[in-house]
Amino acid sequence: MLDRSVSESSKQPRRLPDQRWQISPQKPEFAQNLAVMTNISPIVSQLLINRGMETPEQIQGFLNPESLVLPSPLEDFPDLAISLELLQNAIASQTKIAICGDYDADGMTSTALLLRSLRTLGAQVNYAIPSRMHEGYGINNRIVEEFHSEGVGLILTVDNGISAFEPVARARELGLAVIITDHHDIPQKLPPANAILNPKLIAESSPYRGVAGVGVAYILAVSLAQQLGETKGLIQPMLALFTLGTIADLAPLTGVNRRWVKRGLQHLPKSNLAGVRALIQVGGVQVRGDQGVGGVEEKIPDPKSKIQNPKSLKPEDIGFRLGPRINAIGRIGNPQTVIELLTTDDMGVALELAKQCEQTNTSRQLMCEQIEQEAIAYVETEFVASLQKDRVLVVVQPNWHHGVIGIVASRLVERYGVPVFIGTYEDEEHIRGSARGIPEFHVFEALEYCHDLLGKFGGHKAAGGFSLPAENLQVLRSRLIEFANQCLEPQHLKPLLKIDAEVNLNHINQQLYQQLNALHPCGMDNPDPIFWTPNVQVVEQKIVGKGHIKLTIAQTIDNQQYKIKAIAWRWGDYFQLPPRVDVAYKLRENYFNGNTTIELELIGVRLPIQLQQFFASPPIPSTTTFEYNQRHYTCGFYKNGIEAELRIKNSEGKVLAMQTGHIIGLLGTNRQNAKEIDISQPQYDNIIQAALQALGVRS
């Protein structure tokens, strides 16, 4: 058996993702009792317990958010009443109102929402968005002076302004009224605006606490329309823009966000907004049917690319298809394109603008890939050896487009597991950057810790933006390392994977998938359920598209093998996977050639836990004998360099040797003449499993 030859062309595997698996404690009896009381399945009950819901009332409010009794926003936002008064007076007197927006999806949808609603309510209103390339985030003195010269009497910021003390003070000096609507973290000194609407300033128990910038804009616009008695025809268009912006900004899908997003996802496919219809059409989000789900770019099944239910969208349709096309314009194009797209009522104009978004998004993707590869090469050369000591990554290079470096920062966090501050030079003397954090690291607090070294900065726990004089770069790196070492421990420096429950492959079917629909819409603070299955066999695997792994995995239960297909996005670096692994995944519905199947989207993989432990500290040498297929073998663990190696020897003296995490083994009478073989092939995997059992390793 051991002398069977296989192709030597198999690629040597790389390391597996270096992740922290946090598996939620299971409470089967409690989950069963809640399931009976709330008439849901025990698996959904356990998932809700994992999300902090432990009473029938909490579960009912979550599953049916329309049943919640909401307080009036006027009760929760102290400055809402004066904001409404200022806007009503401006509309009545035809005072010019100017909106200062932002160039991300949240800021642009907020701007469009208030433009549409205020114009419908009779206001004289226009807008400005600062240049990402030349000015950076937030209202500035130039915009204030320009508004003043144009005769503006009231400035309304959306998704920015909470940290803009100087520009707001200048506006007040010039006699302009200012309403700030924002959701970013509160600075030590608030700007002197006439009114500030920010959910971070209201009670933590408020259902409005988690709204994004577009949520604040929506609350303001709906409250104004209600006060003026002009809600007819206004609410649904505003709800569509609220839904787009909330999901694209990764706002938590809890509280009122869950209630309104759930409504919005049902209305979006039939929206009367020309821009939304054009985005859905151009973005490839179509009602399932004729073409399966083959992604245009990848030519492989992509569960993110189609509407799964023609009556409603899912958050991933926005997060993966619509949101990036809006965001791309703000990153590397002219935000005016998106504002016009979302405010026009002309379908022809909307389609042309949506096509511009599509082209810009394609350019953005190429730019991200190039910068990501350059950043990885730089990190591997300069910083990878010191990451465990530094606990933060500060990467600054010239000639990167600062419109996309935030995306690259997120990818570096995924890859290296540490907070990332990434920047590029605006000129020889100035740097502008973006930051992304990990769960145990607060980005905005880190920026405040370095405030004396920075120019402008802002953000929240998970992300932020900043600028600084180039001469301060080395001191900034040292200060951030100091901050990171105060709040991070070595065990934090691995990406955290929160897993809901263990599921065997024979339980994965359409019925389970439909039960999970009760949790939708999923997103921030209500993540897609993540399951795991131990010790599966990787039966087939190949690289498809731009570095994805498409594979088939199998699990044997009661002598019956169950197989299921899976995809691992952007995992080309981990190809080939070992023959036996634990897998963590989300469930996805796949439509192809008229058939519907449930597949896995892999997000985690590790060696089976017993095998990890045995390879970490095996009793070396540890040997034994065993019988397999009526043949006699000896096997044992031995040291080979710094790693343990399993060796299996047959009666003819041929040895099969393998190391942990590797899919390529050696077969021969000695290392000099040994051939490389693919140990995931059944004839080798079966004998390896027999050897491990003989050695007392339940892999």
C-alpha cells in the first residue's frame, strides 16, 4: 500500500489561519425551555442566548421588532426640539440651508436623505462635501467661509462635525446657525453649535443609541415631516436611504436599526427611487432565476451576488454589492455623482450615474489589490518580526491613494491580528491615514492618546482617521506601541472568531437554513450564525477566481459519509489545506441551473484539537504497532528539526512521514530517495487515521 506513487506537483502548503476560536457555552436545557415558550427551534433559541437574550420578552422583541414600543425621539435627543425649530423657521423664512456631508456611504446617503426631504418640505437647500484628496474628513473653514459668502443662514452637518470645534466657532462668529448631526465618538470639548444630535450623547439604554449618521438624519427628517404634517410620500424614500447607509456603515443591527432596516430591506426591491433601482440593476443584484449565482468577476458560485428572496433584500446584497459601489465614488471619485444618483427622479440619468459607480468600483478593487500586496511586502520586510512585541502596526508609504487605504487596513488586521494604522504622504511634510482596530483595542482612545502629535483626527472604537506632520511619524509609532502594550496581551494578537454552536454535516439542510431566517437581518451586533464541525476530511480542493479555495468536505457518522461543498474567500495563501481539519463556517444558499443547495462559507480552519495538542508536546519517541487491511505496521512520533513528525513503516521497510498541518508527505526507504505524496488521498489518509488511533490520538 505504501509504495503507491502520486503526482509530485502538489503545492507545498502554507500555515493555517492563526485564529482565536471562542465557542459560545451551550445551554441545551435552557435553550429547549425558551424554544417551547417562544415557539422557535432550539438551535435558534441557543443562537439568541448567545446574543444576550434570555427572556421570552427579549426574544419576542428581537424576532418581531415592530412590537417594540419606542419612545419619542424628542424625549431621547435633548437638542432635537431646537433643531426642528431652527429648520421650521428657515423653511418659513426661506433662509438658505447648507448641508455639509461626508464622502463615505453613510455621509452620502445622509446628505441625499436630507436634501430630498428638505426640498420636498419647501426648504431652500444645497450641500457641500469636503474633498477627500485635498481637505480630508469633516467641515472646515473653507466650507464655512464659502457658505457665508453664498448667503447661507443655517449649516446642517451630517455624519461629521462633532470634532470640528474651530470651523463651527467660525460659523457662529459669522452669524450662521449650526446643527450638528453625527454619530462619532464625543471629543473632550464640544463645538459651539446651536444644536447637536449625536446618539453617543443620549442614554445608553435608548433604542436609538446605535444609529449611524444616516440614522440621525432619518430621525431628524421624519420628525420634521411629522411636525409639519407632510409625511405623505416621504417616509419610504427616506427609509430606503437609511437602509443603504446603515448597512454600508456597519452600524449595529439592533434596536431601531433592526426595526427600520428590516422594513427597508422589504421595500428596497420595489423602491420608487430611480437611483436605488439603477444601483440594484447595475450592481448585479437580481431576482434569482436564469443565470444561477455565478459572480461576473470570479466565474464561480457567489452567494453574495443575488437576491435570495425576490420579496426582500438581505444585508449582504447591500454590504457586498450596493454599498461598495457607493463607497467607491467617495473613495476615489466625486461624491456629487452619488448625491445626484440618489436625488434624481430620472431613470435614464440614474442608470448613467450607476454605471459610473460600477466603473469606479472596478478601479477601486484593482487599486486595493495593488496597495495590499505592496503593504504586505513592506510589513513582511520591516515589521513582522516585531509584531508580538509592538502589538500594533503602523504602515506609511508614499504614492498610495488615501481613499482606499482604510480597506487595506482592514485586510491587514485580518491577516496579522493587530490594530493597523496606515497612511500615505500628501506631500513631503504631511501624512494622512486610516486606522482599524481589534476587539480589545479602542481606536479613538488611541488617537486621543497621541493627540499632541496629530493634526485632525476622529472616529470610534473600531475605526478612525487622522493626519500628522511627517516629522512626527516615528514618535507616533512609539506612542501607539506604548498604548497598545497597555491594553493588549499577547493572546489578543490573533483574529477572534466567535462561534455559536457545533453542528454535524448530516444536520445541514434546507430546514436548518430556513430556521435561521428568524435572525435576519444580520450584521453588526447580530452577526450571521457561525457553526463549526470537528475533524472533517478535505476530499477535494482547488483554487478558483482571484485566490479563493473551492472545496468539498466530508464527515463520517455511523459509518455513513456526508459531503458538502464549501468556499473560502481570499484563502489562496492557505492552499492546500491539510486532509483533516476542524472547520468554522456560515451557511449560504446557492442557486445554480435551477437547483438550490446549502453550502458552507468557510471563515475558520484549524487542526483537530487533539492533534494540535499531541503535535504540540508528543511523547517522543512514542511508538506502537498496529494492523491495517491485514498488514502489519509500526508507527511513532519523532523530532524532525523543531517539529514533530509522524512516521508509519510497513513490513517492507518503506516509511510514510508527515508533519503537522502539511498535506504533502514523504514516502520511501530513506529521505534521499523519498517521493512527495498527497496524504489527503484516501489510501494515505485512512492509514494515517489508523496509526493515530493506535497511538492514542483521537484526531
